[in-house]
Amino acid sequence: MKRILLLTAAIVIVFAGGMMFLTAGNERSTAWMPGKPLDKGQVRIGVIHVSNPNQETSGYAYAHQQGIRRMQRELGLRDDQIILKINISDTNQAETELAIRECIADGANVIIATSWWHMDVCEKLAPEYPGVIFANATGTKHNDTNFTNYFGRMYQARYLSGIVAGLRTRARKIGYVAAMGKENSEVSGGLNAFALGVESVNPKARIYVRVLHRWLDPTGESQAARLLIEEGCDVIAQHCNTPNPQIEAQKAGVWGIGFNSDMEADAPEAVIVSAVWNWGVYYTHLVRSVMDGSFTTTPYEGSIDDGMVELTPFNEALLPAGAAEAVASARIRITSGNFGVFDGEMRTNDGKIVGKPGTTLPDSEIIGDMNWYYHNIIEP
């Protein structure tokens, strides 16, 4: 009976000692143990992607996969130590759970779940697999043993890109394709920072937002961008997964601000700059901490300082006059600690006042509890 179970099990069975576990196929892999180093050759990482980064040249999953590759290079991991699961719908929890269980059955002792909507599945599975580390991107949940989350101060790069957009627009109308509405702090925090950057150089400009209510919706992203352009927006920014809004901007002869990864190659006649994630900063930190025994579940918050968020080099042919200098000045203020982006009192687009004079909003509010739009943002 035991032999049958070992041969047919679809999940990992953890031995009482915690050091070794069996996978489907009767292969042995090493389990992670809190506070104990895990030899580099024993690390095996399962990565859950919402699309197929191997068929992409930019966008959300592509940026994550570039980070995985950077980590692999820097730490010298073999290809067979990385298990990729692609095109896993983050809105389908059963599909996500199956993908994670398959990774663990294949020997993964680290799971990297790249979507906010992977969070609840990680929370569910972490107690079941104490010998596996779960790391969830953009989420808010974690435990005290083997489940953590990671994100970054993208609002810093968003503010800087807003300066570029504010100086570039001639119509004083900037479009923004948003995956989620203002109830989602990840999106609203970035959009509000962008709006603050626009206002700092162009107080009369307005940002028009179109919300998709989906993280990945290539068709909807294109349609939203076209609607914004039809409404007179001459710069298109975005918080969504694909470069489609930038491609639509190029087709229409307007400008664009990319996101997630450098989107200039997708629309070289439109994209001025992109606000990008360098996920490899965290992935290298994570896996190194697993190998040296220092891993903790304290959430990771990257920034411009450690390079996890950044602006790409400018497309000089499209860069408005004075933008490079304005961005450089604002960047110095941010990195010096003299400017937190969300400083002082701010007026929302429904007439409320947020913040207090002489203070700046904490990251916990910007990233985890922001449900309003800045006053220069126009909702449909």
C-alpha cells in the first residue's frame, strides 16, 4: 500500500525529520528548514507566470522572468533548478493551486508566485508544506515561518515618469490604462504618484483613467488606450501587463510611458521612457537568504535606492525639453530622503483632504491602504 501511494502521490510527503521529502516519481529532494542553510545544488525553484514570458519581449511576466534569469546568473544555478509554470490564470485559484502542487511534486523547495491573486493560494498551501518557502509578489499576506511577500516603491519611479508626461503633453490630457480601480492600492498608489509628478510641472494637465478590472487583458488594454486617444489624450501611460497601450499610442501618433519592462522596442516612435521593475534584485536576495540560512518572512520593499524600481534610459528623440533635468532633480530629492512623493496635504478628486502638513504618507498606506484618486485624475 505504501509503495502504491509513493508511486501515485500528486503531492509532496514530508518526513518527520523534515530534511528530505519524496515527490511523485519517487525522487528525493531536500526540504528547507527555518534557520538552516540549504546547499546551492539542492535549491529548486518553482515560478508561477500568468502568461508565457518566453514568447514576450516586454510586459509583466517578461519582467519577472528577466529577474529570474538575473538571479540564476548571479547565483550560478543550473537550468534544471528552475521550474516554470506558464499561462497560469491568476483568477483561477484551482489552476494556480495545481501548478504550485506540481512544482512541489517536482522537487521545488521555493515557490515564487508572481501575481497578487496568487496570494490566497500561497496562504493556504504554506502550512501544508513547511519544508517549502512561498514568496508572493505584490501581495499583503505572510506568516511567521515560510510565507512572505515582496513589492517595491514603484510610486517613486511613477512620480518621475509623471514629470516626463507632464512636460510632453500638448493637449494637457494624459491617458492611463489601469488594471484595477482606486480600491486597489497597488494601482491607485502608482497612479496618484504619477499624477503628482504631472502636476509638479504642469498644474493644468489632467489624467484620464480607464479601468479594466483585470490584471491581464490584452484586448481590453488596446481598447482602453484607443478610447483615451479618441478623447484627446496625447500621452498614454499604463498599469497593465502588455505593451498594447504603447502600440496603440504609436499607431495614433501620440506619446507613451511604458511600464513593467522597457517598452521602447515595442513602440519606438511613441515610448519616451518606462517605469520598470528589476525583480532580480529581490530574487537574488531571496534565494541567497535560503542558501545561507538567513531567510525570514519579513516582507521585502524595494526602491530606487536598491535598483528594484527604476526608469529606463530616455528615448532622446521624443524627450521634451527640460525633462531630463527635472527628473534628475526630483530623483535626488527622493533618494536623499528629503521628499517622499506623498508629502503634506493632498486633495482628492472627490474633494477630501489626505495627509497632514509636514508629514509624508507611510508605505503601508501608499501600497496597502490607498483608495482615492488625486484631484487631477478624471474618472469616466
